[in-house]
Amino acid sequence: MPFKSQAQRRKFAQLLVEGKISPQTFEEWNRETGNKRLPDHVKRKAKRTTMKRKRRRSGERDRAGGRSGSVTQWLLHLCLVRATAQAFASAPLGRWSMDMP
């Protein structure tokens, strides 16, 4: 595998002097690099960050201000509201009258 920078080459030379790598390894890397002009240092590549998708809760509205959820849920809600309104409208006033304390 070729060296990527002069700093890496210096580090390998230091490891060779300390006896932590074999001369064959250093020579192989040096041979594969060839006469390339290497930069002094190479920065690490930045990690790719992915944005998490936000899950919408059933009661939240979308950006356009419309309703979230399915049309079926909306129609069910509308029917329930109308049925409740009709039930109160047709109920006798008896105990629901306004003159109660």
C-alpha cells in the first residue's frame, strides 16, 4: 500500500528504527509509492452525516397548515362531531337547561 503523506513516511521510518516494523514492510510501501510528490499532511475525511427523518405525530399539522393523517380519520372525526352536535340538539332541556344554578 503506498504512503499517503510525508508524515506517514516519516512515521514508518521511525517505526523501522524502533524495530516495530520489518525492513521488508517499509521497503514494500516505499516501492509502491514510487517517486510521487506527497503532501506533508493529509486530513481525515469528514464523516457523512445523515439527517434523521422526523416522524409526524397524528395530531400535528404539516408545513402547509393542512391536516396530517388520512382522509378517513378526518371523515370519522367529522361524523363524530356532527353526531354529538345532533345528540345535544335533540336532547330535552330538562337537566341541561340554562337556568340551573
